[in-house]
Amino acid sequence: MFAVLPSLALLTDEQVLKFDTQAFPLNEMTAKQLDVGVSTISTGKLHECALHLGIVPPGAAASKGPWRHLVQDRWKHNPHRSEINSCYLRWLKEVIGPLMLAKGETEMWYSTELLIRFHTPCPLSLQSPPPPPRLQDPSKNGSTRPYGKRKGVNRRGISTKRHSDRDYGHPSGELNVWLPLNDHAYGTNSLFRDRKPWAGEGSSRPFDLRYGEYVLWYGNGCPHETRMNVTDVTRVSFDFRVIPGTLFEERGACRTFDCRGTYFSKMLL
Ligand SMILES: [Fe+2]
């Protein structure tokens, strides 16, 4: 007889939920961290600010390139980092904690590092239709790559290639949290994910979320990707993972994600 773990329901049912933006002013704290005005993030104009600061060359493909590293550097090394980290821990405890408690959990594991993601508009020069796939070359064992030379990011303006997190060794008990910091994440500035792990690429749709909402979803098994951002909005979002205590493997297949690694930290509820 198998024991049924109530927390498994968290993995199977995608949920869009809300949090109190007054109690957790995440966009304001992020703006402070990046040293930009909050409206720059809210209105999705971070790319214009970056241009103004001279860290995006005019006409550059803004979804990839050194400027993203510069913004990431600001994120990682700003002196306000501890402030947003303590807000992150409080958010986990007060927002996610009750969901876990409701499933009978007494502890959870969470991403030690809060990740920030950007998806910037692609310059107009890159928004023309992509070239057709190459003709199949029989001398290369039948394999073709549609366009572009880089393995993985093989279409222009795409910052995250299609994948499931399990492809990178993430443990199957993980639950993804995705939370936009700009006013509205939608269409091609958002993240596309398949409806279910088995639903196929045809079911792929972007998250459509407002600031103050977040989604719990199963990125471990549901393939996801970004597409060329043809909106004029830079999406800024938080991306992290939680594991209910009963689903955490202390000795898993990949030590990075179990007790021996630093990717996850434990929180008592
Ligand atoms: Fe992912």
C-alpha cells in the first residue's frame, strides 16, 4: 500500500495566486538593487535605461549579450542585496509557508539564491521573419539545425531554449515559482510553458500575469522557453523553486540539489 502524499497535488495543479505588494514591495526593492527608478521596471523600460547608461549598444540584440551580465552584476553585488534577501525569506515563510502547512508539511526547501530574469524586446531589425529551415544534409546523418550557429539558443532573440528543468538534473519534487516585477507579463515578453508534461509543444502558452500575482507550476516536467520578444516591454521576473519536505531527497541523483549541495536551503514552517 502506497502512502499518498498530499503535497503531490501542488505539483500537478498549476495555480496563479496573489501576494500583498504593500507588505512585500518586491519591485521597489529590485529597482533599488539595480539602481533604477521603480517605474523603469514597472513599465517594462529597463532596456531604455540600459541604453541610456550606455550598456546596450544601439541596435544590439538585447536578449543576450554583455549588458545582461552587467545588470546581473548589479543584482548580485549591490549593497542592498541583504535587504531583498530578507524580504525573500519572509515572502517564502508567509506566502508559500501556509500552502505547505495546509498539505501537512512542517518544513520546506527553497532556492538559496533568488534569481532574477530579464527578457528584453528584440530590435526591430531582428523582428523580420526567420529564414526557412536548411535543407536536410544526408552527409550529416540526417540532422539539421534550423538556423543560427549556437547550440541551444538557436533562434534569434531567445534567451531560454525549450527545456524541462529535469533535463538539468533538478529533482522531481520541485515546484517552480515565477513572479513578474513589471506591471504586466504577457505574450512574447513572457515565459511559454506546455500545459502538462505530456501535452506537447502545441499546448505551449505564455504566462499572463500582473504584478502582485505569481504562479506555482511544474517546470521540472513541463517544457518551457522564451520566444523573440516583439512587444516593447522588458519583462523582469523572479524565478525560484521550493520543495515540500516530504518530497525532498536528502541523497538524490545530483548532489548539487540535495543535502550535499548549496542550491537548496531548509526552512522550518
Ligand atoms: Fe527552466
